[in-house]
Amino acid sequence: MPETQKRQVAYKVRIKDILNGKYIKEEGWRPNYIIIDDKKVSRVNLIGIIVDKQLEFDREILVVDDGSGKITIRNFDDRNLDDLGIGDIILVIGRPKEYNNEKYIAPEILKKIKNKKWIDFRKKELGTEKIVGKKERIEEVKEEERIESPSEKILNLIKKLDLGEGVDFDEVINKANIREPEKIINNLLSEGEIFQNKPGKLKVLE
């Protein structure tokens, strides 16, 4: 995999555009995506209100509504969602997925937003446009509580340990301090977030 490839942009979109977009499955390491306004969207950035929270196969899921539609946030990383409840406003950055013709989001970042004005700001930001092609600026949201996912922890650990030649797989496993680190690493490899520049060496795609 070429090291020059950049991590995919998290496009700011409306939920209804995710639901109405055509989902495309790619072969190999290339990420799947949804076609929105002729763009191949493999990562999304949305703001909405939690309208439902429940257990599904022993994993917590959230249903988020942004005024244009509702979509499910499936918590595959087993992160603790105790601080998030119905009525909370959250920022979600993650990957759109599809299973049995149902679209959902596999989250990378979840942030609780205390200032309700961010919902109105996002609506005005998108305006009549369905998509905003800018990289996410998480620092813009001032009053939130960040919930770091296990995937984020792995990505940040690899970045911290990588001095240029990549990081040993076993070293990441030993220092990750999370449940099932091998499974999360394999998921990140399959999604193209990290790659092996040498056998047994991991690097973050940036």
C-alpha cells in the first residue's frame, strides 16, 4: 500500500443524504463508500440528538436524529456509553456501513455537545448544500465530553510509538490496555486506517 495515500475526509452531511445515497462495496483494502452528490463518501461528520438507546446482542446502540432523518450508531468497539443518553446532542465522526439493506454508522469519535446552538450552526453551514468537503475540526466544539474509542486508542498509540519505521504488532498489543486489541487492529487494517509497511510492522495511514 502506498504511504502517500491520505486518510479519507470526514464529510459534513445530513442523515437523509446518507440514507438516500448508494452504498458501494470495494475490493481489497480500499474503503467502502456512499455516493452523495457524485462524491465517494467513506467517512462522515454529523451532529444530531440521541432519540433512542438500547442493547442489541449485548452491545449498546444509539439512534440519532438531525432533523432530516434518523440513523443508528452501532458501538462495535465496546466503548462505554454510560455518559450518553436520550436527549443529548452529539457529534459523530465515523464510517457509513450497510447490512441487510440498512445503513448505519460505525463511530470513530463521539462527542457530547452542551451548546444547542451547534445544531443550528450545522444546519446553516450545510444550507442548501448536501455536503461540505472539509476535514473535521474537532477543536471547534468547545463544550463537549470526548469519548475515545478503542480504535482511536490504537491509532494514537501507533502514532506515539512510531519513530519512522513502523511499530511492532506485539508491542501495540502489549501496550494497548484494551479488550481484544488484535480484533481492533485487524479491523483497522481491513478499513485501511493502518497498514503493514513491513511484515509485523504497523503504521497509521496519514
